[in-house]
Amino acid sequence: MNYWLFKSEPDEYSLDDLKREPGHTGRWDGIRNYQARNFLRDSVQEGDGVLFYHSACKVPAIVGTASVVRGAYPDPAQFDPESKYFDPKATAEQPRWYCVDIRWQSAFAQTVPLKDIKQNPALEEMVLVKQGRLSIQPVKATEWRLIKKLGETG
């Protein structure tokens, strides 16, 4: 089992939005960064844990957890000319972009703000601190456990 941090702007798709989906399960799509795409396509697998991060908001923070319930498959939005994620270079035979399905697991009792993560010496090597703009990023098991503890207990 691997662990990941998935970023989303809460006004686009929040943890609460995921929870409202049928079966608390939604498609994580619209990824248009090659490094993030490669993580989705090559490494993210069913059963992996996800830290749900709200970005581009007043207080960027990890707000809860989800799990991957379906591994990578071609993002259907790339084939839809009406979608903002349409890619005219993508074909069914050679898709360029991938998505996964995730299921809501929990909302933290207290969010874990980015500023607190950056000030915590045990988290100083976290990809979120080193390469903050990446929308899909790996998380070490030790970081996962600490973030969950911080979110559950405050």
C-alpha cells in the first residue's frame, strides 16, 4: 500500500463534494501535469491511501482522507470537445491523461494547515514542502501516520 496527497481547490471539488457523491466515490480527473499524470498512471493503485488537500484557498490544509478504489484509466474528459480538459492530441488508442476513482474515508477533526506542516521538523522532507505545486504527490508512511494523528487529535 502506498500513500498520496491529492490537491483540489475546494470551490472546484472539496472533500465534502466527494462525500456527497453516490457511495462517497468520485473520479479524480482533470490532471494535466505530466509528473502528476505519471504518478496516477504508473504508481497509484487500488487500496492506496489519500490525504485530501484543499489548495488555493484562505487556509491551504489537509482536511481528511480517502482511498483509491479504482486504479488508473484514461480520463474521459480528454476526449470530450465540450470539456475544459479536452485534449485534441489524445486518442482512444493513445490516451494522454489518466484518472482514478477515490472514496471518502474521513474528515479530520482539525485541518492540518500548510503553515503547520512547514514548521514541523518531522515533515520537512515532505514533497508538499519541497515541491508544493504538484497536484498528485507521494507521501511516506511515517508522514501519513503523523498527518492523520494531527488531523484526528489537533
